[in-house]
Amino acid sequence: MNFTDYVFEFSSRLSKTAIIHKTNISYKKLHSKILSISALIEKSKFRNEDRILLIAENSPLFIESYFGIIKSGCTCVPINPTLSDKDIEYIINSCEVKAIFIQKCFLNKLSEFIDKGIKIFTEETLNDLLPMEENTLIIKTETTIDPNEQVAVILFTSGSTAKPKGVMLTHYNLRYNTASIIEYLKLRSNDRIEVVLPFYYCYGTSLLHTHLRAGGSLVINNKFMFPESVLDDIIEYKCTGFAGVPSNYQILLRKSSIKNRSMPSLRYVTQAGGKLPNSFIKELKQVLSNSEIYIMYGQTEATSRLSYLPPNMIEEKLGSIGKGIPGTKLKVLDKQGYEVKVDEIGEIAASGGNIMKGYFNGKEETGKVIRNGYLYTGDLATIDSDGYIYIVSREKQIIKSGGNRISPKEVEEIITQIKSVIEVAIIGTQDDILGEAMKAFVVLDNSDIEIDEKYVINYCKGKLPSYKVPKYVMFLDALPKNSSGKVMRGELK
């Protein structure tokens, strides 16, 4: 069974709402459009695993094209529409893209590719497609794909190299991770999630997979720059779920009226995409006292999700990413490959059916991160006596100052305890004496409390040993972030 058929196995003929975006779209209408797009691709004589690019914001166009491409047996390559022309050109050429599904407003990015033999489809093309029912379509993919080997999706992620890396995920990878997430989040057909994360990002894609498989629905909101609209949607559409990266929650807690709004329908919220400081986790738990809060951890190379902390363990295991999700095994290993002892630092390694097939055209890079059947994540962590994992830092983010190895996350946790601080990022900057000195970039809310560099440094001195106190503090209106909401530390250097 290909992944699209798995997702819509029980819902393809339902008249209930699947997507809310300007209008309501039923499962039956959505699935019919997916079948039409799949048929269009098959008529174009593309072969299994031919790469098809998808460039669109969160929209019905994205969803229909995404699942239609996968159903056809081709490989979907969804990318960030705001990527540079250079990166888009690199992806098109390296993947030998055969076709592009693109939102018309982004066509200017493809000007030099229009006459190069690549088929281009926009929403206008797809609007002309006739509705199609399952029994009218001859589906070649049913008998020709090997779900364990055939690549359904390539998600591009920035890595340690100058070029983006394409993570190859098979039909089996997607199914495995989807089933696991549905299990631990206890998703049901009455769940409805407010979506602000982009679908080309693995966290956003997982929302699409899981809620449609469960027979639930998604409310698309592309306006997180207006956080009140997010709260309005949750209330108006009686959303039962919300998912966000740390910056989403930091902004909601500091720059919205969430503390004064009642959202009785909100059953759960999930947080991944980086470490949310403990002070914000405590605050979120207090504000959403009637909702379950899932702290999670994952990587694109693991399809999306690797671990979660059960909501009832948040206070007892504050700061932990929990344990492996159902079917996924996590270990913390030293440099010799042995499991570390309690409170020792090692690297998180993972195994399970959600681990990628590899990097596209990247055998050497794949070999660096997948060894002995485990995905080595590059994240340093400790493990406690109960088996709960606590991330210390990314290996490449560790600051070496005056002979000491310092995790920026530890210092960031302290600074975010200052009530007027929305977010903070710490980097190492070259220093003739220390080797590296810590520099803190701080974003404040609009409160009247006067906070300057001296205030932040003195606050840290009262709570940290001297070698962990930042040498410099700079105030910004906002931290630089990518379109998924993750802080881009490289731009702070």
C-alpha cells in the first residue's frame, strides 16, 4: 500500500470536513482531487521515483499535490517558497526534477526553467481537472512499489555542508512514524488542529499525515505574525490541538492575550523544533492548565518524531525530551559506542522504522550519521536513572571558553527567567584570552521594566559560576529565524 492510500484508507468517501482554509473541503472532495492529480501525473508518463518539486504555502493546492504525487509513485520534493534562487536551482538540477507543482504567485522563481523541458503545473491547471473516483483510476503503484525501499518524499534540510541535504523518506518511513504519533497523542476523528507550521517542514508535514489518517481535520492559519488570529481560530473552530516550535509559544505567552482567553476545546498542544526554556514550559502549563502539553524531540532524518515526554511527567522531569516514541529506540552513547552512565554526556542515537533511507546523492554524508543501524543525531545529552533523556546541546553549538565547555542552552535558560525576556540566543565569539567568549542576544517585551546589559550580566552572576556568565549582551527586536520558526544562530555571528 502506498502512503497516500494508507492515509485515506478509512476516510476517502467521507463527507466530513478535512481542511478549513477560506472554505471547508470534505474528505471526499479532497481525495477526488488527489486521484485526479495522480492520474494527470501518470498520463505524463513519469516513472516511479521521478522527482516532482512542490512549491506552495500551506493550502489545499499543497495538500492535493503532495498526496497526488506520492500516490502516482513519483517522489514529492516540497520546498520552502522563500528559498534563494540559487538553492532552488541547486535542488532542481541535483534532483533532475521532471515536473513542478507551484502556486502561481511563486512562478517568478522559475523564469529560467520554464523552457527547459520541465512540466509546470499551477492551481489554474489543476482547477481544470475533472473529479475522479477511486474505481475509475487504474493505479499502477499498487503492484509496483516496494514501500520499504521506494522513496515517497525528499525533504531538504540545511546541514553542515554549504549545500542543502535531501532526506529520503520511504512510504514505510512515513507510515511508521505516522502510526506512532497517532498512538501516543491519542488522535481520533474528532480532533481538529490549528496549523501554523509550514507543510514542507517535517513537523508541519507530520500534522498533515497524522490528522488526515485519524480522520480529523486541519485549520490552516498562515498569519502567525498576528498571534491573536491564531487564538481566534482555536476558539471559533473549536480546535482540539495546536503545534508549535519554541518561538511560537514564547510569542504567544509574551505578545498575545492567551493568558486572558478561554479555550475549552483545546485538548492538547505539542512542542518540538528546539528546546523551550523551562520557565516557559512552567508558564505554559499554568496558562493551559486544562490541556495536555507534549514536549517532543525529532529530526527530519527520523521522518519527524523521535521522542516525547508524557504530559503527566512534565513537572517531575522538567527539561527532558522523554523517551523514544512507540517503536523507536533511543540510546545515549559515548565516543566508543557504549551507553553512558547516569548523568554522563553522550550523543543521542536512534533506531526504528522511521529512520531515513539516506541523503539523496549523499552516500558519504549518510555514512557519517547512520552507523551500525543507528542514526547519530549530533545532539549531546544525559540520561537519568529512569531512562529519561535531557539534551545538553548540539555538538557544534558547544562553546569552549577558557578551557571550559559550556552549553548555551543552560545560560539561555537562566536569562529567560527574567520576566521581560521573550527569547534569547547565545553564541561564542572569538576572544584573544578566552578563545571564545559568550555573547547573548536578547529580545524583550514592551514592558516598562528597564533592562540593560549590566542588568542581564548581574542577573547571571547571581545564578551561574563566573565562567558561564556572558561577556557581552546585545538587544534585538527579534532573533533571526527561518520560515519554520527556528533561530538561525549563524546569522548572529
